Amino acid sequence: MTIPEIEKQIIAEFSMFEDWMDKYNYLIELGKSLPLIDEKYKTDQHVISGCQSKVWLHAAFRDGLVIFTADSDAIITKGIINLLIRVLSDHTPDEIIAADMNFIDQIGLREHLSPTRSNGLTSMIKQMKLYGIAFKMKKE
């Protein structure tokens, strides 16, 4: 699936819920299916700065695609990073760099996060895009 197709799927999933408590519960469920990072990458080098909770993110580059894995010590944050991984993982560096990620605003996520969690969300996206840029530079 393309990034826009995945974003549309996520928007449809979140539209099934009427209130934000149900959407938070869905995020918690998503966090339980997060593609977990290998323990050897749960180091300070892989921590995303700017997040209220600890978020470890690792990216691998295989067959021209970036594959992300992550973990967090906060259950909601696990759900958020899982959404981002679902959208960006298994895509090319160019696709990751070009992704507008506007599904976040369409599902109302940013406006329902505390300011510190919202900053963390921005930091997660920034780090994932930086991995895309790094892998693009590496292959050129």
C-alpha cells in the first residue's frame, strides 16, 4: 500500500469512534501490536529527544526500503509510534521524506494531545524523516 492509502485507512478506522476516550483506547490497543525494537537498540543513542516519555526508534535499510521498529515506556506513546511506523515503514526514503502526515490532523490526534505529547509526536516524525534522508544520502 502507498502512504496515502495507509493514511486513508487510518482515518477510516478513527472515524468509527465517536469520542476521544474510545480513540485513546484504540491507540492503547495499537500500542500492544507495536513492532518492537530489538533490546540491543534500547540505548540512549536510539532515544528520540523531545518526547515526554522514552521512545526508542531504530531504522534498518533493506532492499531499498526503510523498516522501523520502536518501543516506549508509555502505552499511549506506543500507540502513536505504531501509527507512524504503520504509515512510514516499508517505504523508500523518498516516500518517507515526501509524506505529509496530514492524517494526524484529520483524525484530530494533535489537538487531543497534551503540549508535551504533541511535541513528542513532532519529534518522532522528524526523526523518522531524518532516517529517510540519511538512507537516501547513503544510497546516492
